[in-house]
Amino acid sequence: MKALSPLLAVLAIVGFAVVGGHTHAGLVFLAVFVPYAAFAVFLVGFCYRVARWAWIPVPFRIPTTCGQQKSLPWIKPASLDNPSTGWGAFRRMALEILLFRSLFRNNRARLHDRRLVLGEDRYLWLGALAFHWSLLVILLRHLRLFVQPVPVFVSVLSRLDGAFQVGTPALYISDVVILGTLVYLTARRFRNPLARYLSMPIDYLALFLLLGIVTSGLLMRFVVRVDVAAIKQFALGLAVFRPVVTSAITPIFLVHLLLVSALAAYFPFSKLMHMGGVFLSPTRNLANNNRSKRHVNPWNHPVKTHSYAEWEDEFRDKLKTANLPLEAEDARQITGH
């Protein structure tokens, strides 16, 4: 039931794209106004969320650690799990962003014969890693639609991605990988009882939008062929704010474009914002040097202090009556002050 409303929302977007594109006014609205509005929401929302995170004060070092902190010279520290320098924190962030190191080290816990059994869960790490890298490759390949001339690295990347060419047009490796990983991640939320219990409707919405985008893209490439040159002309017009609506905007392309716009507009308000938040997470990007450097909160207002010696002088008579030792008085007798 949690997945029903997101699925209906995605199907409604598909139906709206198919029905609304039959008139010229509807075509202009869906192919021009909606992408511009979605991109504006994405850009403003993304910048706003990142700026809010950047403005949050972090006066203390609060990194999440799972290794030995640097202390005495003969104790070996965990330079990656508990970095004490900026370079160590950079390496930890690089492994986290590029290879999902914390997800790789994640364990699976379950009850078996009334015993808690811990095991490795590498499939989730492999699926997430393959999905993110294939998505990056696909986004870079799509630059050829918005840039003229096409950058050299985009052409090289396309040739490498289509190295195992099967027929014409070429079957890209990233297309196969991203479709397989999306099916796996979606099936995991349905099959795993714990993941199904913890999942919310918004978690399914992002998966269904991505599945719709990938499926419509593959249909345009292999089933319902479209005029790529005309689509590139339309995309270039969008990029320079001179869009030209032509007959090349077929229903399947409009479905693909509207799903991409919906995902872009939804992005800043979803969990997908971890793409920008991971760089600003103080639990990840800070070095743990609390033992070697004292960190003082600069926002603390001055507070009137009351030392122990002053407190002892204030209650000296009561302390003597109770036969309690007077440390400050004994210290003055020893030092002669």
C-alpha cells in the first residue's frame, strides 16, 4: 500500500504527458514551461538546502568514528576510520563518495535460533555503487544533446560505454546496469521485511520516477525510434532559452521529458539531496583532533565564574563546623600565602 500512491502519481504523469501533448498549447506547456519551471525549482531548492547546511555552526569536532583515535606514539591510530588530520579526513571523504566505504562495511543482523547472527551485506553496496556510477555516465553522455560541438571526453565515454556493441543502435553498458540495479533496489524494498517496514511512500516515488525515466529512454532507443537530430536541436534551444517546438516531440519523448522534470523538481525536497549533503556532513568531513587541540565554542557568552577557593571562603565557617577539610586554607599554609 505504501508503493501504490507513488506508482499512481508516476502513471498520472505519464498519462498527462500522453494526453496533454495532442494540442499545440499543451505541447508548449509540457515541453517548454514545465522543464524550465522544474529546473528553476531544482536550482533554487538545491542552493537553498546547501546554503542552510553551510550556515549551521559547528564549533566542535563531531566526526563519526569506529577506530582508534591518535593518542600515544606507540598506539597505532586508524587513519581512515578516525582521521586526525585534514588529509586523513579528505581520504575518508573520497572513499565514501567514490566507493561508498561505509556501506561496504555495513553488516546485516538477524535472529537465528534465538541468537543474533551478524553477516555481510555486500549486494546492497554493489547495487548502490553500480547505480550511482552508471547514472553519472548516462548524465555525462546526455551532454551531447546540450553542447555543440560535442566535448571530446563525451565522445570517448560514449565509445567506451558502447564497447560491447550488440546490433544497431549500440547497447550501452550503463543502460543495462542502471536498469538491473533499479529493479534490484525496488525488489529489495518489497522482499526484505525490514526494508519494507521502514520504507515510506517518498522512497518508492524516487525509484518509480527513475524506473520510468530509464524505461522510456530505452523505449526511445530500441522500440519507438525518435529523430535524435531534431531532439538535439530542441535541447539546444532549451539550453540557450530559444526553444522551438517541432513535430519531433513525440509522446514517448514527452513522457521521458516530463518524468525527468518531475524528478528534478522533487530532488531538493527528497532524500536524494544526500548528493549535496554528504560534502557538508560534519560527522564525515572533520578531522578528530580533540585530544591534541582544544576547541572552544566561540558563541558562548561570558559567564561569571565562581572558583572553588572563593566558594570555600564563602562557606568557611560552616565547613569548619562540619569538620570538613579546607583545601584552599591548607594550601595557603603550605605556600605561606
